[in-house]
Amino acid sequence: MRRFPTRHHFATYTGTAPIEVSSGEVERHRLSRAGNRQLNHALHIVALSSKRYDQRAGAYYAKKIAAGKGKKGALRCLKRRLSDTVFRALVEDQTQRAQRSPGGHLGATLQSSAAGSHPNTDTSEQPHTGLREDPTPSLPNAC
């Protein structure tokens, strides 16, 4: 997420930031063909299904159609709004992870679990009984 300082940078990466293609007094925008195409496709599928099954997304889509946007323009606006929602979720997840963990593996702490600075590491006073076998048997030289 460090690559994306703002939601606008993230939208450019996902390809949901509109590009202005105005000419004269006519002001128009279209979707960018740049950016991560797989992520853009995923947002497109989410936009299509959410405008149909999610009440808030459907109302937003209908509001954009009523405002004079075409179907493609309204879908473009919905995709951008979904991109902003994904960005907020990623930023929130990143801040929660930073607060929860000091770094490293999950459950890692910054304090030592040893009782003192030099834990007691005496050798056993008991002598070893028996010889220890070599774990790697030697192989005959085969030339």
C-alpha cells in the first residue's frame, strides 16, 4: 500500500480513474485502458453484480443514470466508487496490522522470554552412558 499514497493513485493503478477526452466545449471522460487489467476486470464484475443485487450500489447507479450519464458512464462511476472502497479497506487493514503486531512472525514480541540476560546453561553432572553412533554412515568409495 506504500505505492499508493492516495485513492487517486490506486484508481490509476486499477484503471478506474477516468481520462478526459474533451474536445472544444464538450467535456467527456472515458475509462483508462492502462493499469492492472485483471484487477480492473474483477472490479467490473463486482460492479455488474452489485448494481443488480446491492441496494446502495443500485441506487447510486440509478442516480447517475438520472443525472444524464449513460449506462457505461454510470458503470464507470460505480467502478471508481468500488475502487475507493477497496482502497479504504486495504488502508484500514494495513493500519490494524501495524497496531496489532510489532513485526516479524505473528505473535512475536519485542521482549526476551529468558529470565535474565544470561540464562543458566550448566552442563549436566551426569556422565554420558554409552557411545554415540555416527548418524551418517560412511559409504564405500565407488569410482
